Amino acid sequence: MSDVAIAEPGLFDRALKKVALLWRDMASSVSAPAEDDSWEARMRACLEARGGEISARNRAAGLAQAYLSLDEAGRRAFLSALAGFDSDPAAVEGAMREVSAARDTAARAAAKAKLRRVLEPPRLRLLTQFTSIPVGVKFLVDLRADLMHAMGRDPMLQALEADLRGLLANWFDLGFLELRRIDWQSPAALLEKLVGYEAVHRIRTWRDLKNRLDSDRRCYAFFHPRMPEEPLIFVEVALVQGLSGSVQKLLDEKAPVQEPRQADTAIFYSINNCQRGLDGISFGNSLIKRVVALLSEEFPNLKTFSTLSPIPGFRRWLEEQLIEPQPKLLSEEEARQLTESSGLADGHAALRALVAHRRPLGEGWCQKAEPILTRLCARYLVLETGKGGRRARDPVGHFHLSNGARVERVCWRGDTSDKGVRESLGFMVNYLYDPAKIEDYHEAYVGEGNRAAAPALKKLAKSGG
């Protein structure tokens, strides 16, 4: 493969078109629709299974093929029709009366079983029918992505989304997932998908991709047996010596390949959820633990497992603080230093100018700005809270702390790309995964909101303004 820039691949569209043609052929074997060709009538025909299971499956294929051809408004109408296949209110009320009227254990158990049956909406059976068609599970995953976008505050669409989320959570239980390594010998179609799904550090060239799959690198992904060529989530790992603090150095294509068996540290530098329709169904915690176990077995010399993670909310948080009339971000000494180095009226005015400067900082600012911004970044990661007042304000931080990590080190100029500067003034952070303490850190954070952090970083976060 030549070293050329890789645009957003059309692979996904090509695959969908191919499958849609197959669905159309399946649907053509079913007799022509009745006079009522509404979505409700077509869905009802699927539920009634006229002509047997094969006809029902082919009708489901026809619905899926038709859905893909719709524009946004048409898809919302389709979803509303599907949501309308709800439980029968009269049957539910009757079953509830039977539960209340039951006089003994056996009668009550039978009445409850009947109530559970009548509470189950017909749309669940229709959703399940889509699993019988080729790529039907992937269709439902993408359908939920559309549904989450469309539902807003519509209670019927919200109920449909809850039903579909419950089905997917059961189908995508961790016990059904397969962990596979992706390397340069993996199928080209899978490598293309890896490029398309990489959202943390964009893969720009085939050489860039090959570099990330070299002998001193690892890439692992979870797959589902009904979506064998679609990664659900993947992690990219670098095998290095010591903690890495710069993603540009980590991804430098010209850097020499390291001997992986001499590495003492595994750096998780990119974790990507690939399927929008599986949001809220967590795989990340298990993925990291499984990969730590695999790497420990393959490379006994590995002693440290850490991330090099973005801090996507840091700059936005600083901007919000600086809107306040008296921001209270700087100590007197910090304010004096920034005032002198910038020539502006006061330290917070200098900080506002610095944050508004959406490019890597020039050398003239660096000496004064680095320790101040590092302290503020530590404060943001270790102390600042989001909704509810317990979870970490930064979304990536919340993810890793929930998984049992410790905030280990703030990395100045960790990501000097436009995206890195725009989101976090170029900062990144190392989260440490200590296999012996993962569960303790997880319980402390999820239970009490306590964030594990290196002592020096905690001390830094609490100092200053």
C-alpha cells in the first residue's frame, strides 16, 4: 500500500448498499403488499408472520431495506410507527387486577407471569425479527444510533429506545464478546474500519497505520459473533520504557522501532468506541483489564500500565472560570508573573489572552505559563466536579477513574496538534492502572466519588489560587 493520505473511507456505505440489495431480493420473494402500504400495516404483517417464519424474515428484510432509503424525516416516521406497537392498556389493566385478586401463592405467581407477558410490547418481537436477516444485529445497532438522535423528549420514542437498549445489552453481554488483536496482516477491510473509527488521534496515512501496528505496538478490539468484522471498541498500545508524555513522539513514524521485550511500560494512548448505537453499554473497563492480562503474560518485564489521555474539557473549563468577574484562579505571585511577562493590566487578563490564543504557546510565555497552567490542569483533573458534585468534570477522566485508574501525571505539551491545543492547551494526562489496586480505586470512586491521584499531583491541585 502506498503512503498516501487516507480520506474518510466509503467502505461503510459500500457495505450497506451491498446488504440493502440482498434485503431487497429477500423482500421480493414475498407477495405484493395489500392496499394499505403504511408502515403500521407492513409491521403488523411481520408480526402476524403470514406465510410462516421465512416470509416474516423476508418482510423484515424489506422493512430494513426501505428504512435505509429514507431521509431523516422518513426515518422518524418509521420509528414513530414502530414505537406505536406498545402493550395493550386494557390487557395490562386486566392482568394487574388478576394479580391484586390472587388469594394464594400459586394464583399470584400465575397472575404475575401473565402480567409480564402482556407488559411486553409487540415491538420487541418485531425488533427481534430483524436479527434473523443478514447483518440484522448491525442494523439494530445503527437503528438505535438514529433513535437516540431523533427521540428528544418524545415519550414513545424514549420507550422504544429503552426496549432496544435492553435487547442490545443482553445480546452484547461481555460473555459473548471475543477479544482479538488487529495487526498489519488483518484483512484490509478491517484496517479501513480502524482508520474510519479512530477518533482520538486521526490516522492520516498508511505509513501512520503501519507504525501503530508495528512490533512494539499492539491493537486489540472486542468483536461480537453476529458482527464478526465490526469492532465494537478498540485500544491502541505502545510498548516503551518509562511513562510517555508526548503523543507526537509516541506516534513519530521516523522513530526507531523498539525491542518490545525490553519495554517496562505499556501506554494505552487511544481508546475508541466504534458503534454509536451501543452507547451506554460499557466495554471499556473489561477491555483494559483483559489487555493488561494479555500483555502481562506476553511480556513479563512490563511493570507499568498507563494511559496517555486527552483532557477534552480543560480549555472550556478555564474559559468558563475566566468569564467570572473575579475568577480566583491565580495566587498573587502567579498574577504578578503573568502581568510582568504579558504587559497586560492584571494576571487574569493575561490568562484570558493566553487561553484565547489557539496556537501552541511561544517560548516567551512558556517559562511563566507552564507551572501555572500545570497547576490549574491538576486542579481540574483532581478536584473539579461535574453534575451531581461527585464525578470528575472531565469525561475522559470519569471514564478512567470509573475503571479503577489513578491520575498520575499531567503532561505539558503532551499534544501540540491543533485539536490538542484547542481542547486542552496542549496538555495530556497519564492515568495509571495498577492491577493490584484497580478494584479498590474503582470502588472508592464509584461509591464515594474519591479520586485516586499521585500524592504530588494532589498536593499541586490544592495549592495556588
